[in-house]
Amino acid sequence: MNLSEQHREHKISIRGLSDREFFYGHKACPGCGGSLALRLALKVLGERSYAVVPAGCMSAVGFIFPQMAFSCNAIISTFPGTASMLSGIAAGARALGIEDFHAVGFAGDGGTADIGLQALSGAIDRHDKIIYICYDNEAYMNTGVQKSGLTPSGARTTTSPAGKRLRGAITRKKPMFEIVAAHGIDYAATASVGYPLDYLRKLEHARTVDGTSYIHVFAPCPVGWGYETAETIVVAKKAVDCGLWYLAEYAEGRFVLNHNPGEFASIRDYLFGQNRFRHLQDEDVSDIEIQRDAKWARIRREWSD
């Protein structure tokens, strides 16, 4: 069964979600994209989930005794150990004869693309039956908005400041989706909280995969990015519509592009709606557009049906 056939089998709607909450009463900032990504994921995966959350925003806001935000089993892992702990939990549950469960991890961009990459690589190599979700807010937000390997070019952070010589981050965002796909992973996908139905469908598919699943969900941060808290979904959607984020899947050696914007929305509108990009000059915006167009030319050539 190819991905298109699987999509038809995994139809899901907001109305079809359970009213029960498995991540509720947390202390995240208003407008937090990461907490929304986690909440929706657990609504799909349900109470028979073992959640692993490393040091980061979601562990900081979700494990505040006595107001624990998780109503399923959940544990804080070491910063680099999300995937290895998931592997251990899955193996332990099977050894105890526990069935019909999901070992799911929720790690930020730094805990995934930088600190946690080795453990994730190993889990994929073993084809461990786990679900790894990276909520990507493009910096180490929990410790003060430091640059991560997934911070995009030009973004101002506390460790990539904007000044006369350098205008924000000088490196490009790591292609994590393609990095995990290069491992021959069983299933990988990108998503955005700005397109929740697409995200929910990919979660529904990941729960059926007999092997390793990786979902990389774009999750804006109003505090670190500098926009109004009510605009999180709008910002997340604009990133996709202007071509700086894409929605895609990988399985059985094949990439599938889920959403092709056609004519891109304004990159300037997306960038200058956030404080972290307002220092950029016209030539910086042009460079970002050139990088986007080159990436999309390849994606459309290689991934489109």
C-alpha cells in the first residue's frame, strides 16, 4: 500500500478527536506552538502512550508538582537520550507482555538536531517501534533563545545577534527530515501546527507503523520569535505558504510532497512579522528567496508525483 492509499485509510477530523485531554493544565506561554503540537499528538495516540520528554520547554512546563500536565504515563529523559529511552521503554513494555501501546517522544529542535541526534540515529538504524516528534521552534527557547542547528539563516538569537558585521544566524537550517530519511527510516513526515488536519493524519499513520516514525512539526514561539501570542497559527501557516517550510512524507524509499503552494505568499510578510527578522536588509531577504527557490526547484523535480 503506497502513501496515497494509506492517506485515504487514515482520514481524521477535529470533530472526531476525543474530548479527553492528555496534556492539560501546563504552564507554557500563551500561544506556545510546542504545547499545541504535544496536545494534539496525545489526543491521537491516546491514554496507552508512554511519553518521553527531555530537558526543554515541554518538560519545564509539564512536570510541575503537584500540577502534572500529563494524564498518560510520562517521564523526563536526559537531554540527549530521548530516542534511547524510548527504545528502552518499548523493549521493556514488550518484555512485560504489554500490548497496544505507543512509545512517543517529544523533543525540541536543539534536543533533536544537535544534542539528541546520535540516539535518534541509532533508534532508526534498529527500526525500533517508537514515534519521535520534534517540535521545532528554531532555537533553544527554554534556556534563553540560543541558536540551534535548526535556526534559520538571518534569525536573531542571543548567540547569533544582529549587528554591523553579522545579521543574525549565518548558518542554514539543518535538513532534519532528509537526514532521517537518509537512514532508511520506516516513516518520516513534516507538519505544521498551522495545518492541523495534515498533522493529525500523519500522527494517525505513525501509530500504525511497525518500526520507527519521525514527525517534524513546525511550532512557532511568540516569546523567542517576537510576535503577538494570538498569531501562532497564522505564523505557522505563513511559513508553509511562503515556502520556508514544506509538508511532506517519506516511506519505502520515496518522498511525497503533500502540499504544493504554487505561487508563494510573501516572504517579507512572514519575516517582518517577527522581531527576530526585522533587522534584515533587502539583500538578506533576496538571499533567503534565492535559497527557497533553489530548494523548491529540487523538491518539485524529485518529490512530486
